[in-house]
Amino acid sequence: MKKIISIVTYLLSPIKENSIFFVFMYLLGVLTFMIETVTLNFKIPRFNFLSLVVDLYLLCLILIITPKRIRPYLRFLFASVAYVLSVVDVFCVEMFKTKLGPEIVNVIVETDQRESSEFLSRYINIDVLYSSVGLILLLLVIHLLVCYYWSAISSRLYAISWVRYCYVSNYIRMAVLMLIILCFGFCLDSRWTLVRMLNARDLIEIDGCISNFSENTPFNNVLFALKLRQLADAELGVLADNQKDVTVDSCSFQSDKIVLIIGESYIKCHSQLFGYNKETTPKQVERAQGLGSGLLFPFYDVITPFNLTSIVFKNMFSLHSVEDTTNWAKFPLFPVLFRKADYKVFLITNQFVKSIKTDNFDTSGGLFLNDSRLSNLQFDYRNTMTHRYDEGLLHDYDSLRKYEGDHNLFIFHLIGQHIDFYKRSPDSWKKFSSLDYTDRKELSEAERQIVADYDNATLYNDNVIDCILKKYEMEDAIVIYMSDHGDECYDELHRMGRLPGGSDYSPEVLRQEYQIPFWIWCSQSYIERHPIIIERIRMAQHLPFMIDDLPHVLLQLAGIDSSFFDESRSPISEQYNARRVRLINGKCDYDMALKGSRISQ
Ligand SMILES: [Zn+2]
């Protein structure tokens, strides 16, 4: 019996030696789960509380085998990480109605220094303390106080007879150990899944683990997200290797100068061109009415398949379509095809310039644009600096023009209407103020100002685009404008920002976040020289389209023939398949969901 007791005592020693740490980390886990449950209104997986015991026991085990002089520091490190992750998790739950997971980690990693400071100044304020985050911080304060006064607290606790009994009772010890063993038994499968997931060799293998992986503590979620990113990096290698074998059969150079302008976070219903009741795009409207040089053709039914820049860019640059089951990295990127066809390709971006920092640690959108091998395969020339406002790109364009060849593809990539909206337009373009929205009674004064800021950014964007178009008025040029995705700015729903993809397919979310402005502008010379294309464009203005198939439109305009080119995916082709099912996030049938019926499986 004595031997059993000593084994039990030995096995419980990791917890006994780190008792305060164990108790407070458990309370932290429970508090975090409870806040998630109440705020998100979902059921906690039943083994969450048990798996927490297992994880904490293993952490205490690591602590106890660590040399005594290092142990307090390591314990401090573990606790700090846990509190930080819980605070971030609860903050995300409160603000964005989502837990700390791959999407949030992606957004954090994708956010550059400028965006981070803007984000922090917008969301982090004293109000945060009065939210659930305050509860986590309160627990932290109690934890610190208990650590500080532990000798006084422990002697008082020990003076209470039943506490003393619990502390010395062998029965209690055995019961606790039994409980821990039971926890291990229940969680064996999920811990094994975690190990398999961390050892996964590709994204498909990870997919197989997700359904078994229910105990999503913030720590496990971050591990999961980082693993996803590591695999995404590996994907870059596959992507680069596949570009080498890409071939072009022929090229008619149908259009000498093709320009693609990629906007950012542009909510279609804030565009006057598409029916907004404020004058946010007067210059685009004029051009669509035939005033000025050239003509602008709005497309009225265009959507994006995702609402996260990086995933949109992957699908928009690759000839991969959302419904293709083969990995996107196995498909050619359209700039590579253009270069192989002997077009000069220029990238003029206000987001993804190459730098030492971004080379290794930028967004997955920026990643495949900035990776040295892939950048060299895709672009002949690119700008090297971002600018506070998008008009800075006009100077970049002017300085790169000397490198133009006989046939050119220019890709402009704007910061557009990216959060923080009021920073997207200079003071001279701030025409709207909260006073212009007094009819929006449901909004506070501050919220009305945010809408005004968004509209000012849209108005300024209209001017930047107009300046770009002016550069091509005297040329034989065709320009396509589109945004990567929409956003929320107190329109149909009382909130701003974007929801993690897949969490909501309501018509309101689809309209704000997935519908995008899309138009084609042709210079006067282009209109005269390409009557057939102009006719095809006119006929396509009301056709449904999703921008993962944009490369096919560009290839058709250039007249590039390749085995990957599919005319049925280009709305300006007679072969266009207008009956294509447009899947949001690869899952939700957009047209059906908007009409309020089924979501495809
Ligand atoms: Zn974006």
C-alpha cells in the first residue's frame, strides 16, 4: 500500500509543484470557453474541460523535469502565452464573432505595420476593459495577487480542517489521479489527431484531421493555424515548379495594351455607378455615359468567390477555378502565360511590394507575388515602394513606362477602401461628413462618420482610377477594373469588417462582402479597332461572372492560346457558360443562397 501511495504521490507531483499555475490555467481555460459559448451561442465540445486537464498536466510535467532555477521563468512564459492567447481569442469573439483560428492568424500575418497600427487604434480602447476581455484581465490580476501573497494565503487555507484533510488524504490523491487517468483516456484520440495534424505533409491531410479535432483551445488553434501557413509555404515551391513547364501555343496580340486595376474592399452598393444614392463615382458615371474619351461598360452581376485577399488572389491569378479539385498551385499563373506569349508584364502595387520583411513573412497573396522565383517568372518590372495614398502609384507607372514593349500587361493593385477608411483619402477629398447621413437614424454619430469616411475613400478612389484611365486615353488600350472583395460598413447589417469565410451565407453578407464592382473601359482607338470585342462586351454586361475565371478573359483579350485557356469561362466569348454554379468559398451556391433557398453540399 505504501508503495502505491508513493507512486500516486509521485505521479501527482507535477501538479502539486505547480498548483497555482495549474488551478489558474484551468480557470482561464474554463472562462475562455464560457465566454466563447455565451457570445457565439454554440455548444462546448464535451471533452474540452477534460482535454484541458490533460494539456495542463503535460505542461506541469515539462515544468517539473526542468531544472529548478529555470522553472519559474518557464512557468511565467507558459502563463503569459496562455493569457495573451485568451485575451486575443476573447477579443476576436467579442469584436468579430469568431474564435482565434486560421482566418484570424491569416489576417494578423497579412496585416502590415501600417494596417496594424490603424487596427489597434480603431479597436483597442478603454471600452475593451468593459467587455469580456476585462474578465480575463481580472483573472490575471487575481492570479498575480495569489502568487504574491501565497505564503499568507496557504497558511490560512491549511488552518481550515477540511482543506488540510484534502491535502493529506491518500484517498483524495488517488481519486484525483484516477480522474486524470480518465481524462487521458477520453482525450487519447483527439491528442493523437493533434500529433497527426502537426505532422501532416499537405493541406489535404490536414483536412482529414479537422473533423476529429474538436478541442479547440486558443493554443491548439494557433498551432493549427501556424501549421497551415507552413504547408502554404510548401505550396509555393509546388507553384513555382509548375510554372516552368507552362507553354503558350500561339498569340495573336489582339490587344496591345491590357490594364488590370485591382481594387480593395470595395462595397458595390457604395458605388454610384451601381446605383448608390451618393455621388461617390461621378467620373466613372460620366465615362459610362460616354462623356469624355473612350467608354466604360459596367458589369452588373459579378462576384468574388472569397472575402479574404490572399485566397482571392490565388484563385484570380491562377487558371484554377473554384470547382477544380486539383490544387491551385498546379495551374499556371496568368502573368506567366503573358510573359511566355511575349507580353511585358508590370505590377504596380500599393500593398505587396517586395522587401526583406515581406519576402518571407507576408500574406499568402503577397507571398506568391513576392517570392523571388515566382516574382521573376511573373513580372518584368514592378514598383518598389508603397504609398500613403493610391495616387502615388501614378508616379510609379510614369517611371516604369520607359520599359514598355510592343505588347504590355499592366496590373495596378490599389489599397482602395481598405480599413481604416478615413486614412484612404487626403483631406482635400473629404467631401462627405456625418451630416450627410442624418437620415440613418439607426446609426450613432461616430458610425455615420465611418460611413462618410468610406464614401470619401470611394470618391477619392474614383479620382485615382480616372487618373489611370487618362494615361491610356490616347492609346489603343483596354482596362478592366474589379475589387478583390466587398466589406461591411453599416449597410444592411449593423456592423463593419468582414466575417470569416463560410460563417454566414445570408443574402445581406453575400451582397456586402461578395458582390463586387466590375467594369471594362476601352479607349477611343480601341473601340474603333476592335468592334467585335466591343460588341461581345456589351452583350456580357448582365451575365453572371465570378472573378476566379478572370484569367480566361485576359487571355482572350490578348489572343493567347494555351491548353489551360477555356473560352467557356470568359463572359466575352460566345462559348461562355453563363449557367456555371458560382460557389462561394467552394461551398455555397451564390445564386441560390441569394434567393433564400438551398446551399449546395
Ligand atoms: Zn482585400
